Amino acid sequence: MARLAVALAAGLLLLAVSADASRGRELLQSSKGCPALTVNAVDSYNKAKGTFLDSDCFDQVGTKGSCGSKTGGLCIFSNGQSCFYRARACKPTDSQVLGLFATWNAALKTLNSKTVAALYAPSAVLLPTVSNQYRTTPDEIIDYFDHFLPKGPVGAIDKYEIRHLADGVVQLLGIYTFTMTLQGNAKVQARFSYTYTRQADGKWLIVEHHSSAMPENEAALVMDAFVQWNDALATLNASKVASLYAPTAVLLPTVSDKVRNTPAEIEDYFVSFLKKEPVGVIDNIDGSSPNVRFLAADVAINSGTYVFTLKNDDGTRSKVRARYTYVYKKYGSKYMIEEHHSSVMPETAGKVDE
Ligand SMILES: *[C@@H]1O[C@H](CO)[C@@H](O)[C@H](O)[C@H]1NC(C)=O
């Protein structure tokens, strides 16, 4: 350590740093004495010893004596002297940071929640877009993606900033838009922040990911009301589903003749319907976005088609397509259902081609 400090204090060389954009490595070039450290030099050293990571940078530490015994760096013998370059975690380039997002987005396309969750560090925290739950364990993160991935989300960054907080710590922040490719190509814009840290093996993992709906985007809130309704179905709790209907709501349901206009009648419908363990996906046949329209500042209507997966009496599952109309009214910050009309497809009786 003393030797290292002496070498640094001696200010041996005027150094210039060059970044190799394709590899993200900063390689030192000295004006005299030691040779510039090239990607090739590092790669051939790596082949021999397998020591360095793509995300390593090198600081030139000194030229005195022999550096053969020093660890954590690379020694090159040149012009009769030993040149030592110490490895450290690099500041990643912008393209590397955007590459981390691209990897995450590609993982979404696998529809495998474990593949996505593997991009989060074991200590990661996820504050996701469409769940209130604060998720701090790999299992909780997997659970979130189990619910998110069936929508077929594909993200695109609209706007971003990169902030280097320290060696090995970087943030990517901004706004992204998801296209829900398995949900009628619905688009959802959200704000995001990812904080990544470099792990001991050189890989960058997400330690925090916060994603939130645009607070002023009312159409997204209306779409979110459908997500909440569907999430409530998944709890199989009829009272929870019924709690999403306004006290004055009217329900014209898919599989009951009765017009239901009291909370008790609405809950009663879901007691029977939830026995089929329904899972709904918005699936407008023409592939267009859900038809969210505002009739007033706080009244919105969303209509289209959805496909339900339903459990049959014999335990098998089948799919049925239906038409829906939801009329929502905003109470405080929450859209509640004022009218929900759902009916079987008149020409195909709900048949879904697989
Ligand atoms: C069902 O939902 C209601 C309303 O949200 C809640 O009060 C109740 O505790 C839930 N029941 C169960 C068994 O989770």
C-alpha cells in the first residue's frame, strides 16, 4: 500500500483516458514510459489468466521495480520496466446503461418471470407500476412479473437521463411506454427509475426499480381500474370485486339475466362467477387500443372485447370472448364502476380460436 501511494504521489506520468465505447473500458495512455494499455493487451492477459471483467477500467499505478507480485491489476513489461495498471469498476458508458434496459426488455419478451427477476440483485426493491405492494424479495418480484408478463409488455424509452452516483453505481431515469401486446396493444406510459450496481462478477443488476403511472394521465388511470378489477377477480373474494363498483352501480353481467343495481346483488353475482376462477384479458379483436373516452372530466367510458379463461365443472379451463362496457366515475382519486355491461359475442357465441 505504501509503495502504491509513493508511486501515485510521484505523479510519474501525465495520463489521458480513452474510453472504448464498444467495451466500456477506460484504458490509460501515458505520455512517456509505459505503453498505452490496449483492449488487446487486456484480452490477451485475460486469455492467459481469466482475471478481468468487461466492466473493469485500469488506473496506471507505477513503473518502479517489479509489479509481478501485485494483485488486482495488470503488469506489462516494456522498455526495461514493469508497468502496473490497477483494475477498478468502470463508469459504464451510456450505451452500456441503455443495454441494461434492453436486456430487461428482452427478458420481458420471454414471458418468464424468473428470467426477469434474475436481473434484480438479491437485495433489490421493486415499486412496480400496477401493484401497491412494495417488493423486497426475489419471490415477491417473481410474483409481480407473474401478473405483469401475461399482458405481453414491451417497453420503449421516451426520455431518459443517466446519473453516475459512484464507481459501480449508476441510475437510469425517465419515462417509458409499454405496449401490452397480449392485451389489445394497449399503451401505458409510466415514469421509471432504475438504480444498478456492479456485482463482484462484473454484472450490473437492478438494486431498485420504481415505476409509476403518469399522475396526470387519466386514461391510464381508467385502464388501471380494469387491472384492479381483474386483480380483484384473482383474489376470488366477491366482496372485494363488488367494492370496485360505486354504490349506485348497475351491472348487466355476462351469464345472468338479472339487472343488478344494489351492492348486495352485484356481490351475489360474483359469488357464483368467481367459482369459475376467471382471468380476463382485454383483447379488442381489431387489435386497437382500448376505447377510453371521457364524457366529463371525471366520467370515462371504456368498451371493447375481453377474453376470459374460466374453469369448467370438470376442472378443465376454456376461453370465452365477450363484449364489455365500463362506465367509470371518479370518487376522490379512484375510478369506480358506475355501469358494467358484459355480453356474449352475438355471432360467435364467445368462441375463441386458439
Ligand atoms: C374480502 O374483501 C373484503 C373487502 O375488500 C375484505 O374486507 C375481506 O377481508 C376479504 N376477505 C377475505 C377472506 O380476504
